[in-house]
Amino acid sequence: MDLYFECTNGISGDMAVAALLDLGASREKLEKALKSLNLEDEFSYKISTVSKNSIRATDFDVVLPQNHTGRDSEIDNKSHHHHTHRNLDEICKILETVDADENVKNLSKKIFKIVAEAEAKVHQKPLQDVHFHEIGAIDSIADILAFSTLFCDLNPENVYFSALGEGMGSIACQHGILPVPVPAVCEIVSLYGIPIKITDNDGEMITPTGAAIAAALHVDKKLPEPVIIEKIGYGAGKRPYKSPFLRVFQIK
């Protein structure tokens, strides 16, 4: 079984989680892994079915306490409030405690390291000195662990990605006004040679978490032709773009 990530409408952590859930990855394993974080006081989550352009899709939403709402530079467009800053070592220690196999833990840590290295370069700091909201935000921990759990459950033999669709303009975040693509995304796609395509959408379509997921799994392989589509997973986005969803195809 192979997977094809059609990212023409962008990619974020929550969209990727939702698409794999919609594809049929184990919700039970996801619930087990997230519960084992033992961070119930910092977040909860909601899985629901929504309609996007009259198409049924799955939505995955990390819900934070009112005084801890928001992820910076993420597609879900929550408000920007402060929450606990954690560095890469602290996050890796948390991930080592989760009730999941080593493949899940290793993929989660790989994705986080990709984000951390990009942020370290952008902010001109040594990796161990990077403490920032994006990698440390509890919603990013939940998204990345959830994605890794679902991806390893499906255990595809090959993974293919389209070019990543991105918007233009600028976004407001805790650092101020940033151009789109945001600097961390630029660093990731540049370092890993991931093609992007600028669209006429106003705003961010690729988040650092989404770019890091693509970077962690991306190989320089073109989608074979022809392919047989066995299943399709629709992961809902949170912003009102023309086609606000990520599609993941199970193919052979």
C-alpha cells in the first residue's frame, strides 16, 4: 500500500491528522497515544465530520484552555496568546514517555527536529537554546504525535507528495508581521528540496508543522502512472480558501 499526499491546497499538522483519520487509520491508537502524554490539563481534542465545498471531510481540532489559546503561524487561525515554551530536548523527553512503538516516537522526534533546526537558523540561535511557541506549543505536540501514530499505523511502503500549495501576502504572529511563506517554512522547503507552488490565496497555506511532515517523509520520487485509487482521505482546513482540505490517496 502506498500513499499520495495531494498538497495543492496546502498542508498543516491538523489537516494531515484529519486526512489520515478519514483514510481509516486507527482512532484508538491515536487516543491511546495522546492520553499517554498525561497533559490533559493543557489540551483536549475534537474529531468531527464537516462539509467543505459540499464535500464530507474529517476535522481534527486541538482545544486549549481559554488562557492558553492559539498557535502561531498555523492554518487554524486561532488567536495568539502565550503558552508554555519548551525546547527540543524537553519535547523529546515527553515523547519518550508515550504509549506507542519506537517508530512513532522516532518519527515524532524527527518532525520536531526539522522544525527546531529551521527556527534555530531563522532566529540565529544554537539548537539547544531555541525556546519558542511553535515547537513548544502543546497543539503542535498533539498534532505531530497524532500524525506519527496514524502514519505508522497505516505503514505505507511508499509515500509521494505533490508540490505544496502556498498563499501570498503576510500574516500577523508573535514575532510581528511575517511574509508568506513564513521564514521557517522557507528554510524547511529549501533545505529538503521540497517544491512549492504559489497560489492567489491571501495568507498562509503551509505551516511549519506541515512543511516538516512533508520533509520527514519526502523522497525524490514522482507519482507512478497510472495508479489505482483505493481510498481517499479528506482532512479539513480551518481557513476559507477555495478548496480548504488536504487529500491523501491510498493507491496501488
